[in-house]
Amino acid sequence: LELQVEPDHWERMFIVLPANLDARPRPVVIVPYYDVDTPVGFDTGGRRFMPISVRSFAYLAAQRGYVAVAMRWFGESYGEGYSEAVANLVQRHPGVTGLGKWIWDSQRLLDYITTLPYVDRERIGIIGHSLGGKMAFYAAAFDPRITAVVSSELGIGITGFTNYEDFWYLGERIKDLPEGSDHHELLALIAPRPFMLIM
């Protein structure tokens, strides 16, 4: 599917349903990643594809009875590279960061999937690895509709652990954070919902 997230912009998503889907609403697992192909283990012609593996979180969740939704990172979306995608984002929305854009997109995704009759709105989890781990962490911190989070190798600290200063994440805005700011504040926003960190 293509989900409209802005008046003139759509993001690719892929819904994977369990084979034994019936009338009762099912728990959902959202899987953000570079593209939808690797999480679903199916080559849809996106930029990145890896056959079914331990990173095929959406496919594996559906095998266990969950509804799974894979969604693409905006930087992979428009035919540009990351630099062009972020430059176009800033042109449309001055001051917005790459992670801010993802939070917006994830909220549009939640708006959509909570309308589906086979989705249990009270049991929506999110899981991601690396870039997807950052996306899962930030989406959950800013939307209480996500009830459980698994974040793998995201770089839990803002500085010294990973590349949050890159322009497709927080960019120059990282310098605007008050002294002492770090991800413990986002963990507080997620609490008391379950959060699993995989290092």
C-alpha cells in the first residue's frame, strides 16, 4: 500500500496477515525499516532487500499470529538519496528533523491501522533494528497508542553511541538540546509501557 502522510507525499507500507486470520481483532506489530522488503521477506522492488532472515520481523510476527505492518523510512522514498530527501523535507517544513518526520509518519500510520477491523487497538507493538530501532523508540515515545517497544542496536545515548547528529536524524538541531538532555527523557515518556533494549 501507499499511505498518504502529507498532501503530496506517500510512504510505502506492507501489511502481513496471519494465515488463520478470523473475526477477532489481532495484536499488531509495526516494523519500521529502510524499506518494506526486508521486514516482510519479499522483494517488492524497493531499494533494499534481504531474503527471509532474522531481520524479517514482519514475516516472523505474522507466522506467530500477529498482524504485522512494515513501513519505509522517508529517506528511501522519493527516488533521491538521503541528502536530497532531507533537503526537500526542510524546504517543505523548515526546522523539521528526520526523526521528527518519522514521528509524524508513524502517527499517520497509527491513524490508519486503528481503523482496520482485524486490528486490536489496545495491543500495538513496534520493533526495529538499527535505523528501525531509532524509529521504534521515537515513535513510541511520542504516541501512547503504541503499547510495547523492542529496539535493537539503536544507540541508546544521544552522544557517543551512534550518529544522531546526522542530518537524517536530528542534524544541527542536536546542538539546541539543553545540557544534560538524553534519551532517559524519552524512556520516561514510554514508561510504564514495556520497553526492551537489545544491544
